[in-house]
Amino acid sequence: MRWGGDAEGGAPFVEADPADPARVRGFDVEIAGEIARGLGRRAEFVQVAWSSIDQSAERGDFDIGLSGVEDGPARRAEHSTTFTRTRTSPRDASTPSCSIMSSPSGRSGGAAAS
């Protein structure tokens, strides 16, 4: 299962492993691993610039996307959204901190987390 994210977004979500910069570590890495395990697949990280994560999802560059994307009306108009984790930083409580976008009836898919 390919998952897209932006390692430049930093800890605790996803960052280069100091012991092996070719690998990533963080909360999103663990979430992706659990999702993949539940699907009987292996998680594979795909680096995506945060500013283009929606476009990458629409192109099919990855199966799910994580890292730094917040749910909102415009995103919901293009993607099916499910919330999967609680807020980890003080922000406007009306904005969800994580969503998973699926791809029913031709809609592009991915997961979004911040």
C-alpha cells in the first residue's frame, strides 16, 4: 500500500530517520503501517510536497495520503472523508485534524492528516 506524505512536515507525524535518512519515522508512519497490515499489505512511503497532496491523490500517485491536510468543505466536495484521529495541537476545534479520503464512484482517494 503506497501512502503519500510530506516528510518535510516534520515530527511527530513523519520525518527522516536520523539513523537512516532513506527511511521515515513518526506517527503517520505507524498509522500507515497499521492500515497496510490490516489490508494484508506492506506500507511504502511516497514523498509528496504538502502543497500538491490533493493533486497527487487525484493522479493516483499513492493509495492513501497522510501529513498536514485538513478537512474542509472544498476538500469534501472532491473526496469522501472519514475522521480517524484526535487533535494533537491547539487549533480551531471546528477543524478536524485527520481524515481518510476513499474513492467511491470515481472520486479520487487518499488520507489526510495534520
